Amino acid sequence: MPEIAPHIARMPGSGVRHILELALRRPGTIILAVGEPGEVAGSAVRDAAAAAWRDGDVRYTPNGGILPLREAIVAKLARENDLDVDVEQVWVTVGATQALFTAMAVTLQRGDEVLVPDPGYTTFTMNAHLLQAAPVPYPLRPERAFQPDLAELETLITPRTRAIIVNTPSNPLGSTFDRATLQALLELARRHDLWVISDEVYERFTWGEPHVSPASIDTDGRVLSVFSMSKTFAMTGARVGWLVTPPGWRPTMLRVQESLVSCVDAPSQRAALAALTGEQSDVERAATHYRDNLAASTALLDERGLRYLTPTGAFYLWIDVSHVSGGDVMAWCERFLDEQGVAVTPGSAFGASGEGWIRVCVASDRTSLLEGLRRLPSAS
């Protein structure tokens, strides 16, 4: 029998999904391991998708997405992100997952290196392996509040480096990069002629300073921006995101999009259009819920003497459990699930710098969230 391609066999799995699979086999588990919004998509959004099915709007759409949705995205980017883009720079994708893969596929070739945050979202590294490129982690360390050390990062650049991935607000950290940090990262990218792939999935949830899109301060068209409907509008299963490219990429993107997915399904696009153009009270209510959950959670962690990174974005808590994890936080998370019935994500699933830490999603109901946190072993 023929064998699968060797680079696929070497591709790492997802530590997040590993814990989730274990949790789903155990009824009654408090699941705090997955970034699933606790909210439900608004009725107007659901009605728009249902109407598309009822009306038979289930045929192919243009590769880049239906024009009203792309126009709504252009308007949204101008209004909220200070981005002035043409509709042909916007490509509707099967969630941010496809947008990230597409951005990496069009900028990397076999043997290229891409700088990825560590800790960072698992798909960054998985995509690089899938494309036969080499992910090179740039450490985000607790002594720097998990902000990048630009001097150290620059030492990781080699003649094979082609791109750097920036994720703010961060999954898993719940941290954000301010404008000065992003400007420094873009200056570094210019010096070394690198692409910048910007993951902005959690853009609507920041707790302090407003979100800054790197492309809004990009002066030479080297940023590819990734956005999603999933977290903002509680549409994780609808699978709608978009990729914003530099100008003039239409011929390239037509070929790439056709080869990957052809197009996103029409009912989901109609739902996304309704979400973007409708009233935003559901998003505002979700933001309040997540912010209040974070406040209640950090107050509880303070009472129990547990160290954590103060969240400035997204809906995650990054908690230090090194006092009990014994240098293998994955194994500890498995034991914690078995013994306490709570699923949390090991920080090592997001890179070597995550050893000794866990990620907790606070988007669930507050009662379950706080009960799960109470079961964490105190630091005293």
C-alpha cells in the first residue's frame, strides 16, 4: 500500500482537541477548554440563513463571496478598523481557519520559515507543517507580560524567513499588542522584507485600549489580515471569515479560492450579512458578559493566590499552575479532568513557552466557570 506524505505524518496534532475528546467521554464535565462563545447568534442572523434555505439560495456564489457581504465588510473595515480597501481585496472564507491557511499558502513555499508566536494558536504551526514550511517560534515570556522581545525576535530571522504571524488579541493569552508594538513589528518586517499575517479574530473584545489593525499602519502593502464572524457574532458553526489582501491580488485569489473551497455556502453568507448590517446589541451584550466573567474569575483567582496574566482582550484566562503541574502540564490537565471533572487546556498545546500554564475560556455561564476555577489547586 502507498503511504501518506511524510510531512503529513510529522504534522502535530491539537492539544486543545485532545482534551476536548477526553472531556466529551465523561458526562457532567465542566468544559472550559474550548473557545466557544456562550451566547447564541441573534434571531435576525438565524432567520437570514433559514430564509436562504427556504428560498432555494443554495447555489454557487462568486469565489470571493456575494457582493453585498463583501461591500458590508468593506464598510465595516472603514468604520471600525481604519482600513480603506477595495471590495476585490476582501475574500470570504470558510472561517478564519481557511483565511489563515490561504494567507500562509500564498506567501510560503516548501522550506520557507515563518515566525509564529509561542504561546500561539495551534493552527499557525499546523498550517506551516501542512505547507512543508518551517514554523519558527518567537517566545512570549511571562517576565515581559507575554509581549514580544523585538531584539530577540530579530535574531530568529534567517535568509529563509518569509513571514511573521501576529495575533492580537491573542488566543490563548488574552493579551493585546499596542500601537507602538505593532509599529515596531512592521518596521522589523520592512527591514527584512517579510509578509505580516495578522490574526484579528477577537478584535471586538478588548478590555482597555481599542484594537489596532496592523494593516491600518502599514505603508507598503505587506499585511494580510484575517477576520472572523465566529467569536464576535457567536457563529462558530456557520464557518464564515474573510481575508483582506494587498491590492491587485484578484487573479491570484481567484485561482487559490477555486482550488480550496470554490466558495462559502450562500446561507452562511446571508447570515453574515445580516450580522454585519444589523443592530449590534448582541455583540455588546456578549462583550459585557465576557468582561464581567473575567472580573469575577480574576477576583476568585486572587482569593486563591493563583497567578495569571491580566487579560486585555479575547475571552481567555492564562493561569499559572506550575506549582502543581510538575513540568508536564498536559499530563496534569488529564489528571485534573479525571479527578475534578473540569476540562482546561494545557498551555503546552500552544508551544513550549506555555509549559506550566493553562488556558481557560470564560465565555460559558458564570456558575460553571467559577465552579471549575474553584477546583483548581490553590497556590498556598
